[in-house]
Amino acid sequence: MSRVRVTRRVHFSAAHRLVREDWSAEKNRRVFGPCASPNWHGHNYELDVTVEGEVDPETGFVFDLKQLKELVEGRVVQDLDHRNVNLDVPWLQGINPTAENMVLRMWERLKDSLPEGVRLVKLVLWETPRNYVEYTGD
């Protein structure tokens, strides 16, 4: 059978600070620039979640996009939206919350949550309208 990919985009707003505690304040400023501000900064993120599977002959869906939205909101967005990701999100503790690190943790939160026959194939995390990171698994 033919496999088809479908994508759902979700949105959340969150604050963070890029910092390595083992570096001096000067080195953090030099490497991370304004993103190292001790007063934090925020983004209006967009997350594209792409899944793949066979088209159900009864519904015509690979996976109902409403259900995909609910899954992503429940496993990722509710934890992040209007939060400080450095302080408020347990599954992001212990990492420097770059977009790259965040998308890796999001993948872990989502990959085993899909129904049988549907697999996660790509996440694209937009930090700004011009900057994004993409992850397709190992």
C-alpha cells in the first residue's frame, strides 16, 4: 500500500535563556549573545509534526489531524506554552534549551505515542519566522 505523510503545525510561546552554568558570564555572552541574558527572552514557536502511514480505506486518513493536534498539545505544548523552559519544564531540565536540544526532547515525548502503523518522521521547530531546526530521528 501507499504510505502518505501528513503534517500538523502547532504554536506556543515560551521564554528561555541559553546558558552553560560551567562557563563564565563573559563566555556565555560571547557564545550565546543576547540569548544569554539573565533576564530571559522569549519566542513565538511553531512546531510542525509530520507522521507517516497507510491511508485507512474507511476514513481516508493516515491519522486524524485533530487527534494529532490533541496528542502534540498534550505531550508537548501544554508543558511549554507561556512557560520558562529553563525553570518550568521537567523534561527539559539539565539541558541548554537551544532549539536543537528542544526538538530532540520533543521527539522523545512523541515518538512512542502514535497508534500502530503510524510513525513520526519529522519535527520542524520554528524559533523565529527565519530560523528553524529539523529532526528526522536517528
